Amino acid sequence: MTRSSGGVASVSIHEYGVSLDDRKRRVQCKFCDKVVGGFYRLKFHIGGVRGDVAPCDAAPLNAREQFRRQILEAKDKTLAQEFDHPWNDQSAAAWTGGLLEEREVGESETSVSKEVAEYLLETGINARLSYSPTFQGIFGGNVSDELEVVEVLEERIKDVQGKVGKIRKTWASSGCTILMDEWVDGNDRCLVNFLVDCPDGLVYLCSADITDVAGDTAALQNLLEGVIEEAGQQNVVQVMTCSVTSWMFPVIKQIRRSHMHIFWAVSASDCLGLMLEKIAEVNDIRRVLDEATSLVRFVHNNEAVLEMFRDFTGSERENLFKPAKMRPAIPFLILESILSCKDELKEMFNSSDWKSCFWSKKVEGKKAAGLVKNSSFWKRAGMASKATTALIRVADKISSDSKPSIGFIYETMDQIKEAIQHEFRNNNSRYMPLWELIDEIWNGFLHSPLHAAAYYLNPTFFYNRNFHLDTEVSSGFQCSVIRMENDQRVQYLINKQATQYCRADGDFEIGYAEDEIKNAHPDLWWSVYGNRCPELQKLAIRILSQTCDGSGRYSLDRSLAEKLVCKDMNQLEQHRRRDQMFVRYNLQLEEANKNKRKGWGKY
């Protein structure tokens, strides 16, 4: 499990900057190369918090969110402390973010009061702080009491419930996937967020602290049963964990017994990351990754060497350090970066500039130069890159794709293995060990009968001349039919209609056209061309509407649950906090839902 104080893997700011002097007064950002005054300002720079330093446009989202959250949380703590002390006008104006200055002349106190109540709700600041005389003095008194925050919350609840209600109505036809986001916070609490995913958007359901029941199968089953009932057990197609180390794994067998139609899955991104980790553990690959990392650190940690490297590449912003959404991919991306600059690195370390450089006489400099001049290093680097390029590209596509990808994952995994086989020129002794590592994760965690059924029902592949209906695919389809439809008469009709699909009879013949297949997502294709086979159409849409990727891609703000999930409170306060999380999390997911709908488009 991820262990953090802010909900993401905790990384020191020092990993993202290079100190340019002994006192660390000048620090260079590894993402955009901007020089700032110390690591403290670097945190504001990468976190995108404006102030004395401009935000970094090149920082990855996970790093930006982590440091932004740390800064804002620190500000919240300072704010809470300052409420007990007199403020001057300057500090008050700074805290309100210009709210007072932006008021139009004649604007009512009620309007400002509501704005402040909205702010208290959105930031999670306790409404009781508004009773402070200093706080009241800022706005002329009589603003944003607890009652008003409650009223704003109630308005937001109605608004969010309306939007969520529209999405929930689609679950009956499209089905849905329950996504679990699990982590351990800074207080060693085991927390989990439950989301529901469908083509029309994401919905946040609830959060739970399972610290006391993490090893209690019965208690975990009761928790998950409650979530399934909340989503509507007849609507749920699969339950997906964000990690292969999920606390919920002991519950799988029990859920299968009570809900045979529900499938269990692990996020594809996590499984692909685990595949990369397994490959990185191979002796020869581990060695070359360590060598590449040491070379990059040497170049980037020494200003003169980095400047020389950029002179030889002809780019003032050239960077060998490559950030990524998926941490296991970073060493391999660094390796790719080094390989792309192979000629420039060789030229640099053989140049007179290098020979006259201070670092060429040092042990670490000689080591770096020797590595670049070593033909064995480049050969091993090339082999390691060949082993993982396809995996990294697929992982990046899955994590950034706005469409559900269950209809493509089965074929995609075969394509990854074929790409590795091709890279190693069909040399069995080289590609088979990598295949075995991939299959270990695929068979143990990622593969589901739903993937085989989705491959079969995806017209993009089914009507392709290279489609191969093997035993695994046919059995996966039949397993899905039996588990998702317990009426034997309907099962018979589905299999009978599948024959028409195989022969491309009726409307399927029209949909068989290459342009028709390419222009629609598989489930939309079935909604247009499957009308004469209603039982098969219903099954196909429910399967192809599901995702194979988990909650990690949405970067939900875990710190919100860490602040608001608390057992030691009365029922009224717990209910208020649940409402607050429901509103704030679903508002966060609105943007993801907009992007998702754009990705789906219309047929």
C-alpha cells in the first residue's frame, strides 16, 4: 500500500531539484531547469502555487498535486492558529484571496456571506472559526456562521445528487464497475474510497476506515456487500482493486458465492507496473538500469557537466531525467533518453572540453566516461529498452485514454508479447523469460473471463482477418454468458444470436464495413447494429461498457478522506462529514466526467 501523508507516494522535494551551491541557496528544477532560491521555493514552483516564483509547466501531475497539497495543508494549519491572534489588514486581505477587493459596490452582505460559506465548505475549514471576532471584523460581522455553511452544503448536495442521479440511471443498461482506492495514511490508518465507473461518468459513493477490520474477512465482506447494494447489485458487472496487495482479496471467494454475476479484477495500470518491476529485477537489466541511473545523476547533479551536455545536444532544455505517471516506468524512460543521446554523449566524453573539465579527473567522472565508452553498456541498454518499450507505451495509453478499455486489453497483451518477440528477432532464449514474467502477472491478477468475452464481442477484432477464436476466448465468452445471465432460455438465445454475429447476418452485415467499425466505440456499435439480437446486444453492451483501469488514473484527493473520515464523533457530525465528502469528491470528478464524454463522442 502507498504510505503517505497526502495520499500519494511521499517523495522528497530534494529528488526533483539539483543544488547549484554548497549552501543550497540556488536550486535547479529537474523538470524545466529553472533556477530558484532554495528547495523551499522549488516546492512552490513544482506545486504550481504562485507567489515569489513562477509555476513549473513541465512538472508531472502527481508531483504537482503532492507539493501543492503539502503547501495548502500547511497554510490551513497556519490559518487555524492565526484565528486566535489579531490580524492586520494586509494579512486579512491576503487570506481572503482578494474576495473583499473584488466585491462590487453595493453588493449585499448576504452575497459575500454566502461566498465565504462556499469557501469554508470547499476548503474543509471548520465553520466554528467564523465566530472569531477577527474573522467577523474582516467582513463587517454577521457572516458565515455554521448554519449558513450547512445551508450551502444542503444546496450543493441537491445539485450534486441531481447530476449523480442522471449517471446512476444509466447503470441498468450499461452496467458499472466499482473501483476501490486503498491506501495507508500518515497515521497508519487503512482507508478506502469507493467509486463507480460507467461510460457516462464517475460517481463517488463513500469512504471507510478499515484499520480495525483489515484482517477480518466477514467485516470486509459486509462492507463491500453494502457498497454493492448501494450501487444496485443487479447493475454491478465487476469490482476492481487498485493494487495486487488489496486488503479485499480474502473477500473474493465469498463475493463470488453470493454474487456469481460479479467479476473481480485488478487495475491494468498496476499490473503493467508490476510487470515492469519484475522485468527490472532480471539480473542483466537491473545492472544496466543502475548504470544508467548513476550516469544521469552524474550529469544532472553537476552544473558544468549538464551545461556541456546541452552544448553538445544543441538544446538548452535537454534533460535525461524523464518523469512518468507510472513510477516503475521511470528507469526505463531514462534508459530510452540515454539511448536517444548516445552519439552526443560519446562525442562529449571524447572531447577536449571534457578532458579539460574539473570532473574528468574525479573518480565519478572517470566512471561515467568509462561507461559511455563501453560498447557492452550500449548493447545491454538496447536489449533492456527492447524488452519494455511496448509495455510502457501501452501503460501510458491506458492511463491517459478516456474510454473504457476492456474491449482492447486482451488483444493488447498479445500485441505486447509479439512486439517483444519481434524486437528479439524470434530468439526464444531471449523473449521467453520475459513472456513468462508477463504471463505470471496476467494469469495471476489481470486476466478475467470478461477480457476474453470483450475481445470476442469487439467487432474491431472479431471481423479482422487475424482474429483467432481459441479455447480461452470461447470459454471466456461462455463463462461470461453463464455468470451474467442465469436464465437458461436467455443463455440459449444469446448463443443462437452469436451465430448471426459470427456470420455477419442482418444488420451485422452493415456494421461489418471497416469504416463503421472504426468510427464507433464497440458498445456504441452494438447499440446501433445489435437490435435484432436483443439478448446478445444487452450482454455485449454491459461487458464492453466496463473499464480495465482503476481509480489511480483520476488522482482523487486522498487528503480529503484523511481529514474527514473519523470514527470518534457523534452520528450527526459523521453524517455531516459524509455529505461534505460526497459533494467535494463528486465535484472533483466532474472534470474527469467531461473528458470521458469527449473521449466517447457520438456514433
